Amino acid sequence: MRQPVLRGAAAVGAGGMLYVSFPPRQLWFLAPLAIAVLVVTLRGRSLWAASGYGYLAGLGFFVPLLPWVGIYVGAVPWLVLAAVQAVAFGIFGALAAALGRWRGAPVWLAGAWVAVEAVRSRIPFGGFPWGRIAFGQPEGLLLPLAALAGAPGLSFVVVLLGAALAAAAGAVVRRQPQTLAGPAATVAVIGLLVWMMTPAGGGDDAGERSVTVAVVQGNVPRLGLDFNAQRRAVLDNHVQRTLDLAEEIRSGRVVRPDVVVWPENSSDIDPFGNRDAAAQIDRAARAIGVPILVGAVIAGSNGTSRNTSVVWDPVTGPGQEHNKRQLVPFGEYLPLRQLMTQLSSYASRAGNFVPGAGNGVVDLAGVPVAVATCYEVAFDDLVTESVRAGAQLIAVPTNNATFGRTEMTYQQLAMSRVRAVEHDRAVVIAATSGVSAVIEPDGTVAQRTALFTPDVLIARVPLRTTTTLATRIGAAGEVICAAAVLAALVVRTWRSRQRT
């Protein structure tokens, strides 16, 4: 009885350690240690026992990671989501038990982790990529590797390193120093790759194009879900902050930007259906004299809406649009609406938005910009598609006011930093209430705002046209990992039957 309890505590502790490695803390190095503890905990267990310990690790990770989900709607949605997401860790536990004794086990375990993350990021209801291990590494030495194989590759290396540490610990305990060669070689190869991928510095290319971007954070009147009831105040805040910026430009205190980015939901009043809202946005655009990317809620047919970013020109008015393609289930729309409304009183609070199409790129003053609206930045394929379509800059308009002063906004900032390195693009985050930020292509945060403070960031950022290996290969790494793990399971099953 004692050993299962100790293993269960170790599994929960591994999940908790993995959580502590995530932003806003800068303890990225705890992630491979957490994986090492989990792998040691799973070692030698049956499939069912390993899946149970894996599930406990998942709870230890997701329960503290996701409390922002229920901050204004209660603990039930938060705990249900954490319990569902922890299933992925349980699946990994079973895979680790099946593959953990194979030659080259750390590689198999890393591949299994990536395969499980790939599935979790796609199903159910479009997936939930939050908490992928790569998104905890923006401060880490491994971050440059995101340019090679994206977020999946970064996750692979973190887990590979952790599994190698577990193998090395096992070799020491068993007093088999000859088996340390494999883990040592793994660490050496990872170190060499990091050294090769780390930028040498020296500044930007003198011939590189750049653009001056202003990010407006107008702030909201108060925290919580009811900020939407003050839609006009939110719009007025962003208009006024833009007018203030225009005045600073006229006085010569700041330079005129080439483009301006407002957050998601900066105009929850439909400017196409409300003349006053349109007039206010026009006023701001004419004052600043450059196009503004405006986050607006646009009314559709049959009571539906679109979460839209509109390019608002100071002369011609509204132009190109990006309609959010990846909607938040149970937030912006309600899956299985009829059933869910009967099961939970929270369900009726969900919106009735419809997803957009296209490649996510808009032309902003001649600059092709990838727009990843809030939740969209967590999805590999959306940002990759936009960069492949020619985007030279990534904009992340977001509205985090609903989540108050929780860690959610810092977790999203971390994702944006990974995206910057993954695609070698500058990223600008415009948040209604913060944290807004300007991120360099190497993942460095050049500027950022405080939470719930009106502010404007102005920065000159590079426009890149080259593509990284990660951009070119897209999801190929995930496909390879999933195929390899599936093939390994088939071989294992066949061998087991042959023995019997």
C-alpha cells in the first residue's frame, strides 16, 4: 500500500513541478526535471497503473494551470476542463509503460509525448493546446530550437532531455556506468543544437525592412465578465488613447507610427450597424493618420456574430477583415447546444459566434500581417498558414479582461514568444487590459505594459520574408511521431502474441 501512495504523490509532484516551470515564473529548467520524475514514477508499472499515475500527474499540472477558466463562472468549468485535459497525461503514462523499456527509450517517450499533445491540440471541439510543454520555455536555453521544428519540436527536446535524465538516474542506481553513454550523448547533441541555433547577436541587417507599430491598450472600466456591458466605455477608452497619441505626435514628443493595432473587442459595438461607433473609429483614424487594426464584434444573421479584426483606413474607412477562425468552445460558441444547456446553467452564457475562413493575413499599410486573435495563437497550423501566405509580421489582438489578474495573460505572452522564434517574425500583442507587448523575432520582449493600465507601445520592428524550417515543415514532426509510436505499438503487440 505504501509504494502506490508514494508513487501517486510523486506523480502529482511531477505535475506540480511542471506547472511551476511555466510563466510568469522563469523556472523553465524544472520542466525536464518534472518529466524525469514522472518517467521514474512510471518505470516498471503495468499499463493501467501507469495510466493512473499519468492521470494524477495531469491533475497536478492542469488544476493549478487553469483556474482562470472559472474565475468568474465558478470552479466547476475549471475543474472539469482540468480533469478532461489530464486524460492526455494518462495516455502518455500508458505509452510510457509500453515503450519505456525499448532501446532508445527516451526518444520513444519524447515521440509519444508529442503525439499525445498533437491529439490534445485537435480534439475534442477543435482541441485545447494550452499547457503544451513548449509554451513553458520562452525564457529557456532551448527556445532557439523552435525555429527547427516549431512548438512540437521544442516539446520533443524538453521531454527527451527529461527522459534522458531519468535513464541516467537509473544507470547510477543500478551501478551500470556503461549505460550512461546514451543519456550523455543525448544531452551533448541537444547542447550542440542549441549552440548552433542561438543567434550570434550584432543587430538587424542594415538592409532589412521595418515598420513602426503603435499598440494601444485602452483598458476596461472594471474587471470581470460584465465589462461587456460597458462596451461604449471600452471603445471610448481606445479612441481617447489614440487621440492622445495623435496629440503627442503633433507636439513632436513621439514619432508617427506606420500602423496602429487595437485589441480584440476594442469595439464590441458593431461599427457597421452603429453609426456613432463608426464615427468614433473614423475620428481616431483621421487623427492618427494611419490605418488602425480594430477588433470588433460584427452582427450576423440569425442572431450570430463574428469576432473580427477590421483594417480601418483614415481616408477610405473599413477595408480588409480577419474573422477569427478558431473559436473558444463554451465561450464564443456552445458545442452540442441543446444538450449542454440542459446539463449546465453555465452553458447559456456562451456566445453564438461563427468561425471565419481565409489564411489570416490582412494588408495593413502595405504590410502583410498575420492576425492571430487571442485563442488562435495557441494553434500551430493557423499561424503557420498565415506566415506561409506571406505575412511579415504577426499581430495578436486579445481581450483578457475576463480573466482578471490571473496567469492567463502571461501564459498567452509565452505562446507568442514561441511563435516569434518558430517563424522568425516580430509579434505585437494588443490587449484590452494587458499584457500588451512587442516581441522581437528571437523571442525577446522589447516592450510590455502593466495589467489594467491604459498605455501605448511604439516600436520599430523588422519585417521578415524568409521562412524557418519549422514554418516549412509545419505538422510533419507531429505526424512522424504519431506514426512511429503507432508502429511501435503494433510491433509490441505482435511480439507479445508471438510469445504466447
